Amino acid sequence: MTRHRPPGVVRRTATAAAAGALALAGAMALPATPAQAATTAKGDVIANLWEWNWDSIASECTNVLGPAGYGAVQVAPPEESLKQSSSYWWDVYQPYSYDLNSRFGSQAKFAAMITACHKAGVKVYTDAVINHTAAQTGTGYNGTTITDKYDTPEWNRSDYHDSTDCPTSDLTIQDYSNLTQVQNCELLGMPDLRTGSDTVRTGLANYLNSQLALGVDGFRVDAAKHIPETDLAAIESKLTNTTSGSAPYVFQEVYPGSTPQPSDYYASGDVLDFTYASRLKSAFQGNVSDLSSIGSSGILPAANSVSFVTNHDTERNGLHLSYKDGDTYKLANLFELAYKWSTPTVYASWEWTQSDQAPPNSSGFVTDTDCSGGAWYCLDRDTAVVGMVAWHNATDTAAVSDWQTMSSNVIGFGRSGKGFFALNNGTSAATYTFTTGMADGTYKNVIDGGASTVTVSGGSASITVPAKSAVAFYNSSYTCTVGCSDAGGSSGDTVEATFNEYASTTPGTNVYVVGSIPALGGWDTSKAVALSSSGYPEWSGEVSVPVNTSFTFKYMKKDSSGNVTWESNANRSATTTTSALSLDNSWNVADTDATDVTFNENATTDWGTNVYVVGSIPSLGSWNTSDAVPLSSASYPNWSRLVIVPKSTTFAYKYVKKDGSGNVTWESGTNRSYTTGSSSGYTTSDTWK
């Protein structure tokens, strides 16, 4: 399980719930076997509107998801959570109480959202955080104050695992291959609920039942691998039916690792398929022709799984594709909707430059989603995605047929005469004659909203598939419903370039990037792009730049009076393709003189404490801990970061820990030493001492 954990999926209820409180006594309990999604059933696509607020989800259900044919919407955890100054996105995975007033809106707005979605024919699945409570003390979004992490409105110390259950000295998970630690110890210091206790099981079931009473249709179980399957089954046995009278749909997050395995949880519900998303990334960054064997590539059984292209954890830790991959990312989503397998999800959230970055908010409370303002990436309403949701629903359970591999970048397949789909992952248009399996006639291409057509004659069609795009058809009378002119965040002509620059500064001075293309100001310093200091001393920012374009650029500092200081090295250069680009640099270290070292440090920490590397050269802060390089905890307890340093240079370095108050703890022992050569790709493998 990573620090930032992934979402889930569920099925839908037909009618809206009438609300009410928690008085559920006498309601029918769930059958022993949880509900599971029918494979590729009509109307089963889940829109994962991650960390949208309740008002925005209600509007999206009414205006987009319902008309487009989505079956369900997955929403963020609705409980009260930690409220802290940085408002990080992961605050919502630190429950303070099971009150339904949260950073996404009040309980009344939550209930109104469910009603609106049901009226649009869309089911609602919530993210259920039931493995743990908050590691950090403080105040929550509904005013709850916690001074002892083992004493919350619902729980006391006896409700959590302790040293009699967990063998580690600090009660945290030290060995993720040890099942006892994974399920009885604390994930990143978050108190681990004793789910084997009937008192705890009943309390958790009451929390979930309070949502079912408002009309919720199912749950994505967060951190399911950290809860024994028998405990999950016992909790589910205490759940009531949904307001439509059916068992709630349950799907579970079992993050990759040696133990436990996804198959251990099939009895409790469906499981999110991380391997499926990994196979898509491999194919779309390599040869899409490999997708012909995806069904036998080790992905989970269709009947037991929910598929996704990315989620909030894996788009940040690099495991899977993300919106930063431009049209490659969107194309993977189109394939997911076209290929008959498990229940598919479409992920829509906000754009970010730092992995911890908060969603757009006001004092921590998430503000309304604005899909046209650039802060949000609303893939769910993209023209091609909306078209493929309709295509997916129309082809229903029809088997994949007529698979054709035209090249390593171009594939096509049908769905037994109900629809045909062709995909081109290359950088130029490709024309081929495909066997479609479709009846003769002229069909509208759903990828462009029906603006173009395909003519089938004798079951075959000559199709020109645009670069980094697709062509799909199923019905000559197809009419685009919503998003017909909305690119959903990707223009097709640009790609995201992420600029990362190590640069120490004095207060009031900021770092910018400027360059030869209009997107970078055309060398006009007044139009330079400001970079974010949220990861100081690394300054970062994303810029949409033209695809297949070469440009030059440079970093500069600007103080509060507007005085500009340029880097001393020559202009830097880069060339885009159709995939996202990340540029890692260090102040005054010319590209020709630079190499990279990825620092890897194994270190356990308390919640709120992070690990840094500092050293004898400017790129490592010149021993100034204020300018130390923060390492990423994405693979905790391994902390890592790529740092740009000079070639053929010997330097000393050491790791430090900083807590939330800025207090510094140095590792013990003598300074470490490293020498770079004239190549690139250097790494360290260190352990805190």
C-alpha cells in the first residue's frame, strides 16, 4: 500500500433514497455473497470523479454522466477527515469521525448529490476508509478535535491493534511481505482498527449503513489488503440492502505486493486490477500489438475484477499512465472501453505539479469543478470517451472478434458484428482495409462525435486512423449526446512538459522558465512561466507545448522588485513527441555538464516527517538543510529522488529527517561519498543509520 492510495468501483440503484437518519434496525442484512459486477454489462462504466465536491458531482451526473450512459459514479470518502494547513489530497484518507459533513460538502449536499445522480440513472459508490483512522492529531473538517490518535469519537485504544498483534517496535509495517505486519500493524503510522472485534465490525457497518440509508449503492474498500478477508466478510454481513432492495456492490483495493493476493478477496467482492493498468502502460509506451494477448498476460479474471487506466496513487508514483501522457493516455482509455473484459472506469480529477498537492480549494474545502479553467482534467466528458461509452454499452457482452494487427502501432477488432474499433498509437495517420464483421452500410465515427463516417462494403472498410487516435462505429444513426466539442483536457496538438529546476532562493525571489516558443513567453521575461515552490528547493511547473517541436529554454530568478537573474549556462534545448515530457535541471549546471543520480534511502518515519538528502555541492544544498532535496515517499519506506549533479565530480552527502515543525534530525555516522562519471543514470542504495 502506498502513501497515496487508489480508488474503487460499484453498481447502481434505480431509485433515489429518501434520506433519514441511521435508524436501520430491522432492515434486511446482506446475503453472505457480496454483489459483483456483471462482465461488460450495459451501463456499467464507472466515472471516478476523484475528490470532486458533492455539488459538482450532482451537476455532472445530471448534465454529463446520465446522458452519456455511464452506469455509476465513484466519489471520495464522505467522512470527516483531518484538516491541516496544506490541505493535502491525502487528508481525506485520515478519518477523524464518521460524520458525513466533509471537505466536499455537508451531509445534506451529499444526500442531494445521490438523489440527483439517481434521477439521471447513475449509481453512487463511495470510497470506504475502514482499515484505519488518522495518524495526525488536530482538528477535522466538521470541528472534531483529536489530541490522541487512539481516542476518536467512535474508537478508543482497545479498538486498535497493539503490540500483542503487531511484532514491530513502533507498530508500523516494516516488512510488506509479512502478512501479520501487513494486516495487524499500522500503515504509515495510521492506527490500525481491530477488525476482528465484533464491536469494531459493528461500528464500521453502522458507518456504511448510514450511507446506504441515504441511497449509496456500493463501496470501493480502501486498503483492503490490510484487512483480513474474513473480517471484511463479517463487516459486509452486517450491511443493509440498498434503497432499491439489492445488495451493495463491493470492489476492493488490493495494492500489488507479495501478500496477500487479489484472489484471496474474491469472496468479498470484485478487486481493482493493477496488473491490467500496468499492461496498458507497457503496450501504449511500446507496441500496442501486444494487446492481442492481454487476456492471457496475467490480468485478473474478468468476473472478479474492475479495470482502470490510472488512479490517484498510480498517476503520481509513475506506476501507470496519467493525463501528463497526453493523447497516449486518452487512447488507452478508449481501448479499455472497447475491449470486452471487466467493469471499466474512467478517471477524472485535477491537474497537479507536486504529488501531495491539494485539489482546488478554499480553506481546504474543495471548490466547484471547472472543466474549462485548466485546473481540472475532465476526461469523463471528452468527445471520444463519451462516444466510446455509448459504443461500449451498445456492444454489451458481445465477444471480441476479427482481431487484426496491422503494425506495432495499429490494431483493429470487432465485437461480433455489434461494433468495430481501430486504434493508431503512431505519430502519423495510417490507412488500412479492415475486416469489420459489420453489416454493409455507412456508419458514424463515435470518436469525433459523428463528424466523420466509415463505409462498410462486403464486411470490409478502408479506414484512415489519425495519429494517436482511433475510429469506432456501431450504428449509422449514432448521435453525440454530451461533450461533442469538448476535448476534456487534451487538445490533440499539445503535450504536457513538466519543468523541474533545483534552485535555492532568498525570500521574495521566485523561479521562472522562459523559452523560444509562445507557450514559454517567446523569450519575453514578462511572459515567463512561474514555477511552483511547493517542493522547494525544487521548483516545478507544467506547460502545454506543441507536439513534435524543438525549442530552447532557460530558467531565471525574479525578485519582488522585478529584477531578473539568468542562469549562467547556455540555453537548454528539448524536443517534444506526442508523449509527456519531463525536464530535470539544476541551476547553473549546463545540460552538457550534467548527469543524474537517483538517491534511494530506506527509512521509516512518523507521519508528517519526511526524508531529505543534503551534501557538499550546490545541487545538494551545500550542506544547508533549508535547501536539502526532499525525497519522494511514493515507495515508502524507500525514499527516492533523481537529482541533477555535475559529471565527473566527487561529493559528500548525508540524509536528514524534517518534521512538520522543521526540526532536523541527521542520520548518524560519517558523511557518505559518491563520484559521478561522464555517463548518466547513477543510483545509490542507502539505509538510514
